[in-house]
Amino acid sequence: MWRAILIDDEEIALDVMDIMLNRVGGVKVVGRFQLAGEALAQCGALQPDLIFLDIEMPGVSGLDAAGELAASCPDAEIVFVTAHDQYAIDAYDTEAIGYLLKPVAEDKLVKVLSRYANRQAKKKNRRDDSVVRSRSAAGSEAEPGSRAEDKPALSLKVLGSMELYAPDGRLLTWRTKKTKELFAFLWHHRRQPVYKYAILEHLWPDDPAERGQKLLHTSLYYLRSLFKSVGYEAVVKYGDDRYWIDASSVRSDLEDLLGRLKQGGAGAGIKDILQLYAGDYLEMEYYDWASAYRIELRSTLLSTMTAALDRAADESRMLLLWKLIEVEPSQGHYYDLLAEVLSRAGDQSGVRRVHAMKEQMRLDEG
């Protein structure tokens, strides 16, 4: 969570900004000051990431105080907050990350925080690149696809419902449905960058361009805040007006399944396939943009399972047929084949159950 201090000579303005930051999330207010001098005295000890600074204050103005604050807290970014827009040019001359007009609109605040998140991600990428270059120069090259930070990957489930788990097994929750879909859409493209306009077209097709971009930036901020809350600050990448997911930070059940399918379900691998395939790709979310791949993956799975039937022993054959019935319940011959296997195993109650299931399927089909 980012640390912030607020500097404004009006107590009510401090209250409003404090409330808005708490509502947006991802920022902890560690100090509130009505005089710039008081903030300067404590800034070094508080070590904030962000400084929300009013411009028009008695004594030292915000513009004058900005330089001293930057010297005292060189790693902090300054966001100017003022009721007057005539200071904008002077404010940006100080290299402030944002300029908010009172009354502060929440979407403007989120945009500033998103800008800060992007800037931090770029700084981290530069640090990571420097580390990789240093290791390479020392003859200690990083393995392809390894993360710069030695952290376990997040665990992603996309077969059936989509669920994302922290390394400690905790299920992560999404701030909004669109935040969840945005992550799914970017991850769906794996390491391929996606243009902003393609994201807007698929996720916010009915919104005007300006509103769509605001919603995108808000969702990006929520997404980055979620990852930062579990110690991952650069999962969502940005460059050349495109976004993508650092796939090395996330391990998914789909990747495991594709690895087994590539082997053709040979040997014990077919049991792993059946266990991994808990449902269709993003089945519970059923995003339209995922439909084509959902159908393609299902087709590949069915081909692998039917091919494995011919060479499988009865135990594996039974598991295959149960899964085939689950995936394609309208295919009557699967029931007959399963009944034969159960009969050979002496499971007559199982045979009766399968016949009853087939009869129910016929009734449902009408």
C-alpha cells in the first residue's frame, strides 16, 4: 500500500482527500498537515510515496515548498491540489505527477494514482533490467522466463470458473467485475501486448471513448493495487499504447493442461488431463471474446480423449467415459461403452445407473 501525506491549510479539505483516498483504496494516509513547515519537519521520518500538496497556503506556498519537500523526500511524488487552475504550468514545471482541481473528482484522482503506478512500474522495470545486465556481465544469466524477484508465482484457475490465488493459497477478490475481465482479457493474450483501443472495443463497446478510457484507467488502477497488495508491483505492463501481463508471475491450470495435451495423453498423463479439465475455458464467466478459444480447446480435449479410449485399460477407460459424458452428455454411445466397462468390472448397480442416465438424457432431448 502506498504511503501519503496531505498538506492543506483547510481542515475540511484534508478530511475530503483522506476520505476519497480511503474509498479509492491502495493508499494509506500517514500524515496530515495544515502548514508546509510542519510537513517539512516530519517528511523525512514519514517517508511518503505521495505528497498531496495545496498550492495557496499562508506563509510558504505549495509551489515554493515543493522543492524543499522533494529534497527531503526524494523518492516521493508530488500531486498539487488547488481551487485555481492558473498555477497549472508552474506546477508541472516542478515535475509534479498530477494537478487536481478542487472539488477533486474521484476519476481524476484515480487517473493520477494510475499514472503513479505506471511510473513506479517503469522504475522497477529499469531496476530489473539493470539487475539482469549485471548478472549477465558477471556470467550469471537468469533463466528464460524467470522473474527478476525470486517469488513464487500466483496461481490462476481458468478451467470452469476463474480464480486467482496468492502464493499462500488465499483467494484474491476483484474490486469490480470489469477489473476481473480486464485481467482475464490481458492474460488471455498471454505475452502478446494488446492495444488500448482493442481493450476498449471488447470491454466497453457501448461507452463513449472518453468514458471508456476513464473506466479502463480505473480498472487498471484497481488491478495494479490488487497485485501490489500481495507484493507484485509490475504484473501489468505498459508500452507503446499497449498493455500486457507479465506471464512469468502467474501459473495457470490451462498451461498445465496444454502441456499434458501436447504429450497426447500418453500413459498416466490422461488422468492428469481429466483432473485438470474442471470445465470449459472461462466457462462460468463466458466472455464473448473467449468463445473461439473455448471451442478450440474443447475440440482438442475431445480428440485427445477419444483417441486415448482405444488404448486405455478399463480403469482409465472408465474415467475417460465419465468425463466424455460430462462434456458431451448427448452422445448416447458413450453411455453404452461405459456400461460395458462397468459390467466387466462386475458393477451392476453402476450399469443400471448409466442406463438410467442415458434414458434421462433421451427424455431431456425430447
